[in-house]
Amino acid sequence: NAKSFIKFGITNRKVGSRISQQSRKTKYSPELIWSATFNNGKIPLILENSIKNSGISIGVIDKDEFLDGFTETTNIENIDLIEEILTTQLIKLEENLI
């Protein structure tokens, strides 16, 4: 009975390589739902920190179940909120408000 959850995070490698690396250490099967590449390396960190600091529950999977990246997990029910956070932050970045 596998639990559904969202894994978010940043990488400086190819997304497929990162997902493959994490998959080797868990029983969960990933499904990529969003990925972006930025010329400015500060943007992904801003986005990740915006999610982490939003007040949503994070670290919802035990470390034993998802060793590599468990702290960047949240409940699947937060998908709309994450989309809203990303959209808002990207608009602010585009307007140079961050």
C-alpha cells in the first residue's frame, strides 16, 4: 500500500539522472510532473525555499522509506498550493520584485 506524495527539490544535474539516483534508494516509483531550467542558479533555491517556508507540511515520508530527499516531500493534497507558490514567485522574479 504505497503512499502518494510530492517530492520537490533542486539539482544541478540532469533531472532524469537525479530521479534515477533517488529511485535506487526507495520502493516508490516517481512520476515527473514539472521541471524547469534557469540561467540564474539563485532562482531554483528561491523557489525551493518558498515552498519550504510556506507553512505546508514537509518531510512527510520517513527517512527509512525515502533516504535521499525525504525532507523535500509533502502531501499530494498540497499540489495546488505548490503550483500557486511557484507561479507567484516566478511572476515576482519576472517583475524583479525579489
